Amino acid sequence: MSANKGESRPALTPALTGAELGRWYWTLAELSALAREMGLSAGGGKTAVTARLAAALDGLPPEPAAPAAAAARRSGRQLAAPVDGATVIPPGQRCSQLLREFFVREIGPGFHFDAFMRDYVARGAGRTLAEAVAHWHATRARAAEPQEVGAQFEFNRFLRDWHATRPDGTRAEALAAWQAHRARPRD
């Protein structure tokens, strides 16, 4: 808990410093709105938008994006129907509705793009969709184990930790705890 009791979250404005921005929880929607207000790109994930805003608020140039990954996503040809097991995954392929339909047809209605499959598609250029189906089946045991929740999913991480220490807690209690948590500074 913060030593700064009674401190409340400031308004999200261009008057903040980058350090102050980083002390508080902000949603991606809030950060994107500020980025647009400041004439910055609002694209990318929460981490990228936060870094871009922090640099701009401190008067620093933005850090360059990872050009290879961004270029591959932009320029990559996406698969088009029809696809089958022999279809080769092109560079930059996204987890599209077309792929979801294929995997549901091949694997069944239990298919979903979990971290294992998202990573496989992202890094699977040159592999076939049949190999992706085999990967799905090969990773089910590991997928059933508790997985680390990515840092960008702060709400989900909070709920998992909260319920681990309060197994009988209700959803309403967890959400109230989340509201209190996000209203406090991180330091």
C-alpha cells in the first residue's frame, strides 16, 4: 500500500509527467484518448501507448517501434478461403476468423486461440495448418495447467491473485477491491 494515504488519482491530462502517468492505473481507452488529444498515435497495446505518452509528457522523443514485427504485420498477406490442412501459414498471419473456422472444423467446438496457438500462428510462417492442428493437440496438457497472466492483463492478474487469497469471496467483493486497487498509486 502507498505511504501517500489519501492521495487520489489525478486527472489524465497533458500536464502530467511521465513518472506520474506510470504511478497510476489507466485503461487503454483513457490512454488512447490522451494520446489522440496530444496528437500522438493511439495505436498499439497498452504498454506501447503508455511508453509513447510517458516520453511525450517528459518531452522526450518516442522510442522507435520494432520495425521488423510491425512491417511483417502490415505487409503480410493474409490467408483467404478456401484453406485446408496443406495451406501454408504466411508471414504476418493473424488469428483470423477464417483460421478460427478452420480449426473449429478440424478440432471441434472446444477450439480457442490460447497463448500456445496465438504464438504458433504468429511464428508459424512456412508451416501448414495441419501442423498447427497437431500443435493444438500436443499442447493441451500444458494449456490445462495454470498459466501466467500477461502483464498487460492487469485486471485478470488482480482477480486471480485476489481469489487465490479469498476463495470464498464474491464477484462483487472482488470488483470493489479492484476499484480500490486501481484508485491507489503503484508506488
